[in-house]
Amino acid sequence: MATICITGSTDGIGRSAAELLLGQGHRVLVHARSEARGRPVVDELGRAGEVALVVGDLADLGQLPHLADAIGEVDVLVHNAGIWARAGAARSAQGFEPTFAVNVLAPHRLTALLQDRIRGRLVFLGSGMAGSGDADPEHLGEATEPRRAYADSKALDVVLALGWARRLPALRVGAVDPGWVRTKLASPGAPGEVGSGGRRVAEAAAGEDWPGGYTAGRRAVRVPPALESEPLQDAVLTALDRLTS
């Protein structure tokens, strides 16, 4: 069985995926922003299987090396954590728009720190909003209107998946769209259950038939055409390298 780290897994889709993977016999590293937030969840999930807590605030790039050391070697890293920052929310510890910092900068930097310690798969979270986002490497993180900032971050997550897949060809890399499900990020009108999103993420993390690329569970979905360009992907990753170094 695999050792799988899922960021942002104390609630919502991440916790649902953790529960499913524990039920399949995998060891799961549950990530939380703080010990106080994560410990009760890990204590509860521990009744279902082998689970450990790793702690780090993804809005602070300075904490990511310590988080990477706590994660150590894993078979699968799932970048599930994400926020939809409210209008006027405080900027990150390094001064970035918060949605961009947590949804884009943190997974890119954490991947860079762990790239030699991931044995099997690397999974990012996409979204149906990725197609309406802007992945312009010259204007990363500039959007502040909440919906635009989130859409841009999800477009960039798909770009990260495609770009890192070429940087790390020995791994199975991709992004999974969990669907529009009722979480704290989604409007009350979302049609899907959290469990359905968790199943898609669990399938990407450990399903034998998950192909990588961009999927909804094991089913391949169309990459938004504007995000397919390899020069664009390289330019975005290079810009993020510079911002996170």
C-alpha cells in the first residue's frame, strides 16, 4: 500500500479522500494549517487506518521547507488545499494575493522541495473554472476580485500539472477536477456531494487506471486550449520558480 500526503485534508474533499484511501489500506499524511486544527481530525481518522499529521501554513512560503521535511518520502503527493479569499483579505506572509499564494505558489514550491522524494504520483486540483482563468506569466497573482483570483488560480494549477509532468517524466502527474460539490468554497447551489469529489481525488491518488493528465476521476477531460501551450507552461513555471526562490 502507498503512503499518500493530501494537503488541506482536515475537512471537505481532502478529508473525504483521506477516509477513502485509509479504507483501502493506504497510509495517509493529513496536512493541517496548525496542530490544533489537525490533531482532532487525525485522532478520529486513526480509527480507520494508519494516519499521521503534518503541519504548515501554506500562505507562508517560509514554512514550506519545514513542511516538506515533515512529509519526507511519499508515494503520492496531492495538492488538494485551496482557498477562495474574500474581498480585501490580508495578503500572504510574503505579500502575495492570498488565493494565488495558497492555491498556486505553495503547491509549486512544495513540489520543488519534494520532487526527489515523491516515488509515484503528483496530483493537483483543477476546477471547471479553469477554462475561464488567466494563466499569463507576466501578470501572476495580480487579480484581486475573488472570483477572478480563484479562476486564475485553477487555470494555473492545470498549467502546473502539465508543466511538472514534463519536468518529472518518471512520475504520473496530472490534475483532477473534483466537480462542483458542496464545500465551504462552493455556493449552496452546488449539485454534487463532497463524497463524489473525494472519490475523484482518491482515484487520482491511488486508482490503477488513473492516466494522469487532466481528469475527472479516471475519465480524461479536455484541457482548456489556452493552457495546452508548452511554451506557456514553461514560462509560468519559470516565473513561479523566481517568485518562490
